[in-house]
Amino acid sequence: MPRPSSLVRSLVLLLPLVLAACDPEPVAVTPIPVGGTSDAPREVNLIAKDYTFVPPVLDLVPGETVMLHIVNGGLDVHEAVIGDDAAQGAWESAEAAAAVGLPPGATPKVSVDPSVGGLRIVVGSGQRVDMVWTVPSAMPAGGLVVGCHIPGHWAKGMVVPIRFVQPGSVP
């Protein structure tokens, strides 16, 4: 049996490891963005899973070109609709109407008026879809968000705001 002093010393050394293991998931740090160009788009990852997106805020530089990597880390089909309130409302209405009679989790085959459509990317479970996109040079009134309108997903809070940041600044 170890002597009490060595036992205490062992506990003191193990305490930080035990506390670190009990700590909640660390907050993701968004790297300082450097605006992408059409010749060299900045790579941006967005993970869809379990009715949420990661990261919790998408930092973009106004006017930059990005290579969006939309990754579906969940079991359901997800989508990323990038747009303002009008675009999100249009997709939510269109998909809800088209989903009548479909089994849960099915992706309705729908479209919306291109003038309010935003950008829509559908991603199957375990898949990644890449798309080059040029960010608007000014934030529209009311802002931009990324939402999933597969029936029931928007209602469960599957939405992430887009924040415009200046190149090289800390978000």
C-alpha cells in the first residue's frame, strides 16, 4: 500500500486530468477569416447533424468567394438554405406543402421563385457537398441565415446565423 504522502501526490497530479474530462465540450474557435477570391476561394466547413449546424455562427467576409463544404454528420437528409427571411419562409412553405403524404425524413422535390430562393444545398447522410459561392458585398436588411427546411427540421431550430466580419479581424 502506498504511503499517504505518495497517495496525496498522485491525487494532486490526477486532479487536473479528472477535471478536464468532466469539462463540457470546448467552445469552437473560429479562425480569423481572410477573404477568399474567385481564383482562391476560402474553404468554409458547415456540418449538419441532429437538427443543428456546427459552427453555431458562420463568419463570412462581405464580397468574398468561398468553397462551402456542407457535411452531413447525421442520419437524416439535411439541407443548407442560405438566404434572408423571405428565402427561408419560401423554402419552409414549399417543403411543408410538398411533404404531405411523404414518409418522415423524405426530401420533397420542390423549388421556389428564384427571386427569393437564396442558395439551397441538399446533403444525404454521411455525405459532403461542395459549392463555390460569392458572399453578397452587403448584408441584406434582416440578415442572412442558413436553415434546413426538411420537414420538421426548421421547427426544431436547425438554423445558424451568418455574421459578416472584416478580413483579418477577430469575430
